[in-house]
Amino acid sequence: MSEMSDTKRPFVIAIPIYQGVDLLDVAPPYEVFGWMGEKWSRRQVEVYLAAERKDKAIFTRDRFQLTPHKTFDELPQVDLLWVPGGNTPDLAREMANPAYLGFLQHCAKKADWVTAVCVGSLLLAQAGLLDGHEATSHWAFLRCFERYPEIRVAEGHPRYVQSGNRVTGGGISSSFDEALRLVILVAGKDVAKEVQLTTQYFPDPPVTGAIPEAGVCPLPL
């Protein structure tokens, strides 16, 4: 789909942030997409942290400070939308925020790719942007999709799921895998391999564990 875009203008990526957002839902894709811009000769890439307002700092769930580059109104054209997850009360707040959901809906009308990681997929779901698609999320929140009967939940706990031009990721650290997959979809496998090598993303975790089955949805009704 990105091949159909106007290659004379930059490929614009928006990451809409909010108070309580998860840092790893934002930082890895920001870095990966930034390196994509360095390695992809065909088109300029611009990555923006966007927010409802930019005169106020955004603090992540663990109080890391982020500064938005653009307001929602300053990004009329977005080619790739990446929606991050966040702390449960903050997520619930944004799921009821018309300005945030409206920005997602606005972007989705023209974006080549509409994506989310972790519980950011529930923001897409709340905006009606995953209806008719298969999706995933953080393992503990999978039961939350029961509120959205038009969404098919992927079996198991995949790192990411592609359904048409929708891509959703599993829990927090899945952002790196999903972002690299999007580099392939946007710029090709050769560019993705260069990004992988530059970031030295060859994971070998020192611990192993198992993901349990999700219980009740942690979000308030």
C-alpha cells in the first residue's frame, strides 16, 4: 500500500501519546522508524510524537518525560499511525476521550497502515477501527475484546498480527518485533535487515517463562 503513496512528500509516522503511556510502546518504534528513515533511500521519513496539546509535557507510566512534536491538528496527513498502550486508568480515560479517538479515526481515513501495540489495540477498537479485523493485545487484556464482537481475536499470544492494513502487537516489548515487521511492509526486507543490524536486535533473553491465560478484563466497565 505504501507503494501507492505520493513519494514526493515525506512518509509521515504519527505516535499519539498521552499521560500514562508505556515508554516501551513509544521508544522502540520511534527508534526503529528513525533508522528506517536513515536506511531507506526511496523516501524521506518523518516520525512525530503527537498529542492533543504540546504546551504540556507528557509523562509515561513510570514518569519518563516526553515532549510532543505536533498537536493532532498539525498532522493533517499520516501514512502510518502507531497507537501505544498505557497504564490502565489512563487507557480508560483516553478510550472516553473524543479528541484522541477522533484523531485515530481521522488518520485511519487516509493512512496506509493503522497499527497499535499492547493495549493500544483497545484504543483502535474503541474508535471502531478494528471491526472486521483480527487483532491481539497484551495477554492480560485479551478478554477486553469481548466488548467488540466485530473483532476476531488471534489465537495464542503472537508478537504481532497483520489483518489487511491493520497491525496489532502483543504486550509492551512486542513493539520492537512489530516495528521491524512494519519496516518490511513499508520499505522492504533489505531495509529491515539493515535496521536490525544497526540496532543489534538479536534477542536472547536470560530468562524463560510462560504466559498464563487471561482472566477478566482489567478495564472498568
